[in-house]
Amino acid sequence: MTRAPSLAAPAPWQWPRFRARVVLALFGGSLAVGLWLGLSVYLTILAEGGTVAAAKPFVWEVTGALGIWAVLPILFTAVRNAPGPQVGWGRFLGIHAVAFLLFSCLHIALMAGTRQLLYSLLGWGAYDHGALAFRIPMEAQKDLVAYIVAALVWRLLQSWKERQARALRAASLEGELRAAQLQALTGQLHPHFLFNALNTVSAVMYEDLARTDRLLRDLGGLLRASLERREATWTLAEERAQAARFVALLTARFGERVAVHWDVAPGLERAPVPCFALQALVENAVKHNQDRTEPLEVRIRARDAGAGWRLEVEDTGRGFGDRSPASGPGVGLAHLERVLALLHDGRARLERGQGPEGGARVSLWLPREAPP
């Protein structure tokens, strides 16, 4: 025999929290409204030929406005616990009906009490409430208008704050996701490179211990930079140092078949560049020409270019037009394009072209920004 599902527990009651400056701002606003209404009543009486002590209209209206201020927590509590009909019409109307009764009764009581006290202190005698059968409905209908307007304004403000909070959370999450994407895209040494590097070390370790030690230091430096790096960019000088280690491992593997030349314009050493960008471009040039017997020359240039600067890797290999022997998905340049998009929001670009000898040329145009 199956048991009937239990009813969902009602949502816990929530109490509003007020900051001191919000309370003071509401007090100041209520006082200003009371003074404005007092002046309006006083001028109206004079315009109709009546006479009244100048302070009395201000006492009437200021006590009424500040009485509203004093009972606003009832309204705010109702709005917080019944923000809209989506909680259920019964709950929504019930909460606001009870809240309005408390709101209006307390407001009328506060007005009557404070006016009676002030009349006594100012020597005006007893405050005349008038016929309560008419006075209470008159004050209640004014309270109803004030309650509805204040509830709508407060709900709109709460909705705006909730949207702002959601937007901030979404922006924070997007930033974390961007950081995670950049971490994944810029912090990886490809497994096939590690495999080839270890094979190279293995091939020379019994022939040249000093060279083996240098290669292991270079490989260790690359691994350490990949694992310990926390930012998505570093300076061109740091990138060049890591790329030099990478080139040293390539040279140990390919010998004189691969030559790398540098041409960096002065003043660009501190320019920020995506981590391992040069490694990706140099590795791309080598792996797509690894079957060729002719020497491969790789030229790395960095120079000013208008509002930004250009980092270029050009080789003397087969270029983009011929079929490459490299296996795998071939996403190296696509990854680098994604990194540029995440870092610079479309202001940087990657361009593919052909070098003067027919080889491939990949150029990064980067906006000029403060160094990290």
C-alpha cells in the first residue's frame, strides 16, 4: 500500500532587515511629506477665509506622515512574505489583509495619541477627533492608498535588488568560467610533446650526461610553469624564456633540421601575451613539417603595430595549402583564437597567411594594455 505524499512544508516566515541609513532616509522623506502637506492644508484654510493656528496643520500632517513611517515594518514584512500572487492568491490576499488591518489600526492610534499629547504640551486643550464613525473610515481609506502605493514601490525596489544580485552572481560565475576556460586552454602541455621529450632525453642520457641534465631542467621548467601558473597571461619576456626551453627540447630531437630565430623590437618585453602562445605556434610549425627532410626555419617576430603590437611566427615549411602529416583534431590555432576572444573580447585577432618562402605565417595582433 503506497502512502500519500506529504504536503510541502510552508515557507518559513521572513523578517525584513533595515539599515540605519534606510531608516533615516525614510524618516526624512516622511517628515518632508508631512511638512509639505501641512503647508498645503494651512494655505488652503487661509484661501477659504478660515483662521487656524499656523502650527496646527503641520502637527496634523507631520504626525500622520511619521505615523506611516512608524508602521512601515508591517508593510515590509507583508511584502517580503507575499511578494506576489505566485505564492497563491489565498496566501497573498490573506497576508496583505491582515497586514493592512494592523497597519491602519496602529497608524490611527499613533496619530490620535501623538496629537493628543502635542495638543496638551502646546496648551491647545484636548484634540478633537470628531465623530469616530466618520473619522476611522476616512483615515482607513487614506491608509489603504498609502499602503498600496508603498507596497508597490517597495516590491519594485526589492525586485530591482534581486535582479541586480542575480546579475552580479551571473557575472561572477561567468568570470569564474572564463578563468577556468583560460586555465584549461593556456595551461596544458600536449601529451605527444611530453612523450617525444621523454624519448629524446632517453636517447641522449647514456651519451651526454651534461646535455641530459640541461634537457631535464628545461622539461622541468616547462612542467612547473604549466602547473603553477595562475594567470592567463604573462610578459613576452617570460613567454620567450619558456619558449626557449621548448625550442631546446625540439633542437635535441630534430638537431639541425629545425632552427629558430628571434626578432623582438625593444620595449615589448613587458607586453602581456597569452601563456604558452609561442609554444603552441612553434609546435604547430614543427609538427606539420616533421616529415620533411629539408631544414625548417622558424622565425619569431614581435613589433609595434598601430594601437597594438604584433607577434608573428613564420616558417619555411609546406604552408597551409598542402596536406599535413600531423594526426589528431588539429585544434591548436582554434584554442589560441578562443583564448584571445576570452582575454580581449574580440579586440585581438589571429591571422593565417603565407610567408615569402611559401611556408605558414601565423600573426597575433594584440591591443596595447598595461603589463600584468
